[in-house]
Amino acid sequence: MNLSDNKALSSALPTSGSWEFGGHIYGLEPLALPTTWLPRNCRRDIHRAVSPEQLMPDDWLATPHEGAVSDLVPVDDSEVDRLFWFRWITGHQATFILWQLLAATVDEARCPDADPDELARSARRLVRGYSLMLLYTSSPPREMYERIIRDPMARQHPNLSGSWARDYADVRPLIRGKASLGGEAEATALALECELNERVHEGIAARVVPSGVSLLLTPGIRHEGVRRLHRETLLWLYDGIFLTTRIPVTYDVVMRQFIRRIHAIHLDVSANGLYPTCAPQTEAEPAELLSSDVLALKNSFAQTLRDLAELTVMPGAEPEYEFSTP
């Protein structure tokens, strides 16, 4: 299938600080990804289709003006629900792309002419983006997380698991500290970023699911008669929940979809904050999410998004923010 002929896929680049995603504010769009990650050297192909300046106009990550902010703030309960469902689906779609980019970065280290330190720095920024998406997708208060996110997931399958995410397997060893990348200094810095990611993951679990009980063991969900499904069926089920289709697709098209999502996520957070005031948090933030490095991550939200966009088209560019250490 030629994606350029697929009218169902939105890949137009954002042009301003206004909402240009989905059929309405906090609507959703389907995502098209290859079955396996695209080699990192495919990024050079993007320059034949679009320049960095075209991909990132000066004002596309601008803070929305007052009128746009007002339009982006939910006004009733149904809009609040839609906001958090948008965050859950779109944030996961962005995460799938980050995982593909990270897997390609790790793979490039096997090339004889690779620069391990440059690759480690790129990997560190991608892991940082993944940590940010964890915070973003899991931002509703606990009660709303149960009702808006967890219950619908359970309706798809009673023991739905992130292990069914097709793109995570290739990056798991790095995230879990089972693999390294770069010289001693860069490898240590990347390992610390992966440790931060793990702490963010643990903190989110403590905030939204303090019992630690998985969907499989959640009270009130009947599990008798649950059929064992083929592994490939589970992968397709997981993709389907997040509106993700696997078809041949170019690096340029993947990045255009990524930029559209970053643009929409940035507008949302600019208007509502990471923890929207329209849905007050009733529980205290767990200690894991109050450390200085996690707070620095939260505060770098807009700049981290821009940095991720620049990384996809200008490998080797230095981030404008400074990494923090525990």
C-alpha cells in the first residue's frame, strides 16, 4: 500500500500554534507504523521530502494565544473524559514511535562507522521523551484513571498487558539496564536516564494503582472462561486499542505523524498543564514523582518535545535543556 495514496492517514505538518489534529479538539487520529522499526539511517531520506525548517516552523510549538487556550480547556465532564482518553491514546502512539526510534538507534551501534557516544546521547533523549509520555498518559486523578482508562482496557481483555506492545521488545534490554551503549561516561549517563524512567514508571503505578493489582486480578472482573489467544493476536489487539495499523511506511511519513502528535500534546499541556485543574488531584503525589530529577523532567515538557522533533531530523543536535542527575 502506498501511504501517499491513503486518504485515511493525516500526515500534514502543523503550521501554527492552533489545534490541527483530529476531527475536533481532543479527537483522535489513526497511526500507521511499520511492523518493525525503520533503520536509523532512513532519516537521511527525510531531507529529500522536507527540510527541518519545514518540519518545525518557528511558531508551531508556540504557546497558544489566549483565545486558543480558552478553547482547549474542557468545560464539562464529558470533555474532561475526552481529554484524558486523548492523552492515553495519543501519548501511547507517540511512545510507539519513540520506541521505534530508540530500537533503530541501538541497532546502529553495530555499524562499524557508528559513533557510540553520539548514539548514546540520542538514546538518552529518546528515553527522556518516553518518561515524559508516561507522565502525560497517566495524568488523570485515580478515580478518573479507573473509570476512563482502566475499565475500558479491561473491556477489551481482562488481563490486557503492556507486554503486548509490539515495539517495546527491542528496547526492553536497554530500559531495564541489561544492555549498554556508548563509552563509559555516556553509557553511565544513559543508564541513569533509564533508571529515572523506571522510577517514573513505579511512581505512576503508586499514584493511579496504589494496590499494585493488575487487570488480571482486579476485583469485579470475571476471569473464568478467558481463552488463551495466540501471541500475534494479542499484538494486533493491543495495536487496535491504540488505533495503530502496521503497513509499509516511510520514515518521512512516520515523522510527520510524530510531529502532529507532539504539536497537539504541546497545545494541550500549554492550556491545561500536566495535571489539569479541571480534574483536581485528590491524592498526594508519591515520593517517586517528587524527586528533583522528575520535577526537572516535568518542567522541561515543552523543550523536551521540541528537542525530540529536532532529533528526528537533525541527528547529533545538542538539546537546549540540561539533564539533571539524582
